[in-house]
Amino acid sequence: MDDFRSICLLSLAMLVACYVAGIIPLAVNFSEERLKLVTVLGAGLLCGTALAVIVPEGVHALYEDILEGKHHPASEMQHVIESEKVAEVPVVHEYGHDHSRLHAYIGVSLVLGFVFMLLVDQIGSSHVHSTDDPEAARTGNSKITTTLGLVVHAAADGVALGAAASTSQTSVQLIVFVAIMLHKAPAAFGLVSFLMHAWLERNRIRKHLLVFALAAPVMSMVTYLGLSKSSKEALSEVNATGVAMLFSAGTFLYVATVHVLPEVGGIAHSHKPESAGGKGLSRLEVAALVLGCLIPLVLSIGHHH
């Protein structure tokens, strides 16, 4: 019951913090120039978060058992593998085998997340192509895919937190929670600024934000409540927390690179087609993009130390 109370509190904290972070761009009235800067900063936050926070956290979660196992005394290790009755000698050779298996997990999880979002994007665009204005169709589809991609990513985060809570280890729960919060707040900010740049109505932006904010808490509760004792043991064998985080990193990378960055790249010349020399970002916008990429990196370094 203690675990259930902690997962409820973590889920509530995640929901509130994510929604508040996303409301910031909506609460402040930006001029068009400022809005462009905020959008570029949000895009940088999304890309920096995917590369500097989610991928390393997922890899760390995968390797955590092995790294901790090496530091355990032999007696404690015997308790861990008691049910399998593994002899002491083969355990030494397990590490090399586990490492190669985990290497495969990293690549497979990232690629599956990326391909999943690619397929969702293509299915979504095939339904929108029938409209007369292809540019409007592309922009509308981009809004939907960006929100959907981040919602899928947040749901995978929720599965990671639910799986972490089922281990009954408070330290693991807190590490996963902090890792998720480090990128959910910037992601919410990035999503809202992107939707504002796409001229979506404010009420609809709030709905998109609410769906995004709810995805992880709901999935973490569902995962925690849906896991039986046997499936918890199976999940700890496969290390579902790390796999879920890496899958979500793949979805995040797709959204950041395929939708948000190309949109941002077109900001400088999308409204002024006659100025051929205006292609690309201004120096200030490039600085905002780089700053956005570096903020998650700095936060993650602080978190690890």
C-alpha cells in the first residue's frame, strides 16, 4: 500500500508540474518576434532533452542491475538468484553475455520508438491528404503528430515509472521520477510554443497540453495496478524501465527532428517568401536554439552529481 501511495503522489506531482510548465508560454503575451524566439528555444529544449536526458537515463536504467550486481557481496547475490539455483561459476560469465544482450536492447528500443512514430505519422498524413490546400494539410498533420508523438512518449514514461514503482525500491522510483520531470517540463514548454507558432487556438492548445500532462500519470497508475507478482518478476528480468525509457526516446527523437526542427528552420522565411536572402535563422534565434539544447544537458549533469 506504501508503494501505491508513493506512485499516486508522484503521478499527481508530475501532472501539476507538467501542466504549469506548459501554461507559461500561454500566460505571457508575446509579440511575433518574441514568439519565434520562444518557439526556437522550445525546439532546442526538445532536442537537447532527447539526446542529453532520455537516452542516457534509459541506458543507465538498463545497465543498473549489472552495475549494482558487481558491487554486491556473494551472499547477497545468492539471495537475488536463489529462485533460479544458478551455480556460482557461470555467474562470472553472465556479465559478458548480459552486456551484448543489453546493447541489442538499446538499439532495438530506440529504433522501434522512431519507426512507431514514423508509421503513426504516415497513417495520419494519408487521412489528411484529401484536402484542397496541401500546405494547410501538412501543418495540421504536423500539429497532430507532434502532440501524438509526445503523448506516446509520455505514456512510455508512465510505463517506466509504473515499472519502477513495482520494484518497491524508493531510490529507483525517485531516480526515474526526477529523470522524467527533467524532460517533461521542457517538453511541455516546447509543445505549447510549437502549437502557438502553428496558430492553434488557445483553448485547443490547453486541451493538447492536458492530454500530454495526463498521459504519463495515467499510464504509470495503469502499469502499477496491472502488474501481477509474476509479471513484476518477468519485467525485472527484461528491465522494462530502461526499455520503456529508450522506446520513448525514439518517439521523442522523431518528433524533435522530423517535425519541430524543420518547422523552426522555416520560421525565418515562412512569412516572407519574397526575401530570398532571409533563409535560415537569425543569430539571436540560433543562440536561442543552442541555449535550448544546452539547458537539459546542464540540468542532467547537475542531476547525476
